[in-house]
Amino acid sequence: MTPKPLDQADRRHFLELLAELPDRHRVEVHAYVLMENHYHLLVRTPEANLSQAIQWLNVSYSVWWNLKHRQCGSVFQGRFKSVVVEGGGWLLPLSQYIHFNPVAIKGLGMGKREKAAEGRGWRKPDKEVVAQRLAVLRGYRWSSYPAYAGYESVPEWLTTGEVLGRVKGERKGYRKLAEDRLKGGQEEDLWSALRWGLVLGSEAFADSLRRQLKIGRETAGRKGLRKRIAWEYWVRVMEELKGEPWASFRDCHGDWGRDVTLWAARRYGGFTLMELAKAAGGVDYTAIYQSTRRLERRAKTDENLKAMMKMYLESMSEKYDV
């Protein structure tokens, strides 16, 4: 979600509205960050009313912003995107992912490729870069990190116990864990477990959610949530289209059949990057991510590739209701 440019008064008012969510909508706010053109929240909704709560937050802020700046029209671009998160061990890394947003820039060596390289021990940031990262993280006012790290008191409306309870030493321990990560050496694989673009957690959690969730026509990833189609069926349909066995092109980097199968199974089948990496012959999951991203970019200009992707999905839909 993308708001128009903010000044400090705008940011303060946004946080004032955010502080009202717990009382007004019974939403627990566990972590947040307000960036230049978007924001992230980690929240729990005991009453399953996320849409109503975020709509109130955005509309309230938009009305105030337009009056203040003598503007009209939409302040936020597009509908908000949400991910259902399994509790337990996912909360701690997710909170740090949110808090690291101000630091996650290429200028500080924290782009996706740079982070992956550091996590594998291929590169190590120099002391000056580390110092810059720490300065940005410690000095950024518009997130819940100062409260988590002990630099500021915890506001009454912010729930920190759930996350801090998973760190030895609580706030001091959280600060040390975060700062150690910025010094390099820990790979971020949080999103490799994302399923259908909207469920972050184990396969058991995703299966449980699939059974419980009331799926409507507007639910993102709804077909994937209805059932899990086994990997061999995704392969079988591609084999039929190409007229050759999977083994003959599985290890061919850049092969359209291989990459389209991996892309479709990730986007519509609920497979994680880890699972697809294993299915593709034990390659690194970041290679799967990069190949599927390249495929999507190519499809924007390559009409033949786009047609092949469409044909494959139609074939899967006819056979298995993808």
C-alpha cells in the first residue's frame, strides 16, 4: 500500500490513529514500521476483522491528510495485502524483517542478493557499512524497534510480550539479536516458506487453515487453498505439453517447461521455495526464486512465452481445477 509523501506531522498522526486500533477494533499491534511510501504491520485480530480495522485506519488518515494538504482523492494506492502467519517461531523473524525495512537498501549492502551472500558467508560487510546500518536502525523513529530494543518505553497500545518472550534477555536480547544480524552471517529465509502468497507457516498450518477458512470469490489464492495438488501432477501435465519426460529438461537452466512448472506450482499450488528446490533436483532455493522472477519479467514482452504459460495453466485447470 502506497501513501503520498509524508512529513513528520503526518507520520505522528498516522501513529496516533494506529494507537487507537486496539481499543477501537480489538486488534493487537505487535510490530510496525512506517516508511516513505508504505507501511508494515504485524497484528493479531481475535475477531477476524482485519479488513474493517485497516479500512478505518486508511480512511481516517486519508480524510485527515486531504484536509490538511487541501487535496482530494485517494491517498493510498490499491488494496492492502495481508499474509496469514503461523504463531510460534515465525513471529520473531517476522518482527525483525519489519524493523529492518529502513536498513534494507542496496546502499547499505542489504539488498536481497547481498543479504543472501552474507548469510552464506560469501561476503562480509566492512566495519563502516556495519556502523551505518546500526546508526540507521537505532535512529529510525517511525517503527516499533526503539521500544523493542529498549531505546524507548513501550507504549500501552503496543504488544511486545509475545515476541520478546522468544528471546533470552527480552529487550536487551532482542537488540543483540537484531544487531548481530546486521553485522552479517545470518541468512534470511523467512519468505521461502510463504505459500500461495498469503500463508506463512508450516504445511500442517496451511492445511489446517485450508480446512477452516471460508473462501470467497475475492479471496486471493482461493483455488490453491481449496486443495493441494501433488507435485507429480504438475510435472505430468508439462510432460504432456512438451512431449518429453521431466528428467530430460528438469536440470536445463532456462528451459521454459522447467521454469513454467516451478512458477505455476509456487504461485498456484502453494509449494514453498524449499519444496520446489528439492523437486528441481536439490538446487538452492534462491535459484528457483530468481528463475521464476526472470520468467515473469520475460513474459511481459515475450508473447510466445506468455501463450505457453497460459496453455499450461489452462491444461492444469481442465484436469485438476487449478
